[in-house]
Amino acid sequence: MSEDKPEQVKRLLELRDRIDGIDSDIARLISERANCALEVAEVKKHSGEGESALYYRPEREAQVLRRAMERNPGPLTNEEMARLFREIMSACLALEEPVKVAYLGPEGTFTQQAALKHFGHSAVSKPLAAIDEVFREVEAGAVNYGVVPVENSTEGVVNHTLDSFMTSNLQVCGEVELRIHQHLMISDITRKDSITRIYSHAQSLAQCRKWLDSYYPNVERVAVASNAEAAKRVKGEWNAAAIAGDMAAELYGLKILSEKIEDRPDNSTRFLIIGSQAVPASGDDKTSLMVSMRNEPGALHDLLAPFQKHGIDLTRVETRPAQSSNWTYVFFIDFVGHRDSENVAAALKEVGAGASDIKVLGSYPRGVL
Ligand SMILES: C=C(O[C@@H]1C=C(C(=O)O)C=C[C@H]1O)C(=O)O
């Protein structure tokens, strides 16, 4: 029951009138923006590319989001402001043509959350069962892009993703980072004092290792294919719980027993957007590179020296065994800068001269959201 005094009632009505007026301005402006996007589509269609025209432009989207943050007058946070613009752009792009995205499923995984964060909710998304299936689906042209996890701040690199690049010609078109919160969840039929088994993906179990050691030291930890799969299993077992994220809890109607149980509060995962398009510079970009070096003294030094010489910031260096022969290695290197910029091009040329094989996996906008 409202107990507002007459002057409060009056003030409330005034404010709500103002909000109604602002909303109709926003609606008109969003429609105007959507019409502009439709015209952009026409221009793209007649640009010579015809039906294969690329409507989605990662570098342009990154610039729009960065600008939304830079000019944000508050009181909304920059992230909230960018998120709103993310959805407006997603809806505008869907008028041109909805972007089709495959992700490492099933529904309810963190990868799905990353896909929605990156492309917005108007994208058409398709869950696939394994990382190499996501690569294949994009290669076959059945979808425009794929989303796969590549590294976690607690558990390190996702080997399947790096290894897939060894046999694929796909490009990295973008990156997205997601804060990962893990929750312990149960179903209606779970007897919470009789839990003998906890299901989750191996990465998630590892991210909650200390918490599990303290609170469920004698409970069996069962690694399954995904967190969503873990959530699904708990629905039919009275003595089991699952560790998964919000989306899985919601999707499978589970109850969260303990929230945010990850050992490190800054636990986050980085995902890559893979596609077949080379992305132009956005003004703040990263490049991913795959290099094989001859197995000889000083190889690693020769590989890294050009980056230092040209003042390029490395953000990650990973080593994986080459698939071609035993005891030879492939390096995965991420650095700040776009392949088209002078210092990056010069460094790549020098690295290439000393390498037995070099492949630029892509230059792409640094993750904004
Ligand atoms: C409108 C365009 O196309 C798409 C939609 C965008 C938007 O709504 O701002 C931005 C980039 C593209 O993904 C464009 O290229 O400018």
C-alpha cells in the first residue's frame, strides 16, 4: 500500500511524466538509428560484394561501444551504458541480417553467456558439443562466427582451442572476457545433508578446489562435459549437487545453495570470436600469432627479441607440442597492436625470418565490455 503524502504524489506524477516524455524521445531516436542501419545495409549490398556483403563489422562495433563509455555523463556506469548500446546495436544489425553464432554448448554454458555479451541478444546462436565442432561449423559457412574459451585466469589455457588453430584457417575476429562466478546448486529432490557427489566441468571443479576441500572434503567430484550437463544431471539425483553458473541454474530450475564459491574473486575467462574475415584496425587492437621455431639454442630469444625492439607489449605466450613431430613446439603469442601498423608489420617480418612457420591468427579489437 502506498503511503505517499500529497506533495510526494504530485512530485512522483511529475517525474513519471518526464520519464514518459524521455522514453518517447528515446524510442524515436532508436527508430531513427535503426533506419540508418538499414540504409547502411543497402550501401553495403551495393558495394560490389552483393549478397555476400559483410554486415557485421567488429571494428565499428568496438568503436561505438568505446565512444558510449567515453562520453557517458553518469550516473550509469560505463559498463551499463555500453551494455545498453550493445543491445541497441544488436537489434539494428539484426535488421540488416541477424548474425549467426555457434558456441561451445550446451545451452547454459559460460560460452553462451560470452556469446550474448559479445553479440547481444538479437544474434541467432547455436550450441555445439565440442570446440572442434564450433571450428568446423564456421569453416563450413553454416554460421558467421564461433565462440570458444581460450584461457582462464585461475586454470590457464584451454588446449583444445589452441590445438584447433593448428589445423584451421579461421581468423580470430574478436575477444571477450567474462567474470566467472561459480555456484553450488541442487534440485527440488536433493537432500542437502546427503550430498555424496558433485558434478561439474573439470575447469570449474579446479576453480573451486579450495572451497570444496573446506566444505565438502569427502564428497566425490565428478567431471562431466560441461557445467550445463552437470546441472541437467542433478535434476534426477537426490544425493547430487552441481557447480555451474547463473544461466545453468535458471535454465534447469535449480536452487543455488552457496553462491560465488570460486577460490579467486577475480576469476575470469577469455573467449575468442572466430570467423573467416580479416578485421580492419579499430584504434585499440590485439593480434594473435602462431609460430614454430627450429629446435636450436637461442630460438626463444630470437622469437621474442623483435617485439622488444619494436616496443610491442606481449599479453600472452603459450607453448604447445607441435602435432607434426615429437619434441618440437608451437608458440601462441598475443600482443597489443594491429598487423597493419608499421611497428607490428616490422616485428612480424623479423620473427618470420627466424621461424620455420608463422601464421597470424588475426588482429581484432581489444575486448570492450
Ligand atoms: C550499421 C552498421 O552495421 C552494423 C551495425 C552497427 C551499428 O548498429 O552501429 C555497427 C556495425 C555493424 O555491425 C555499420 O557498419 O555502420
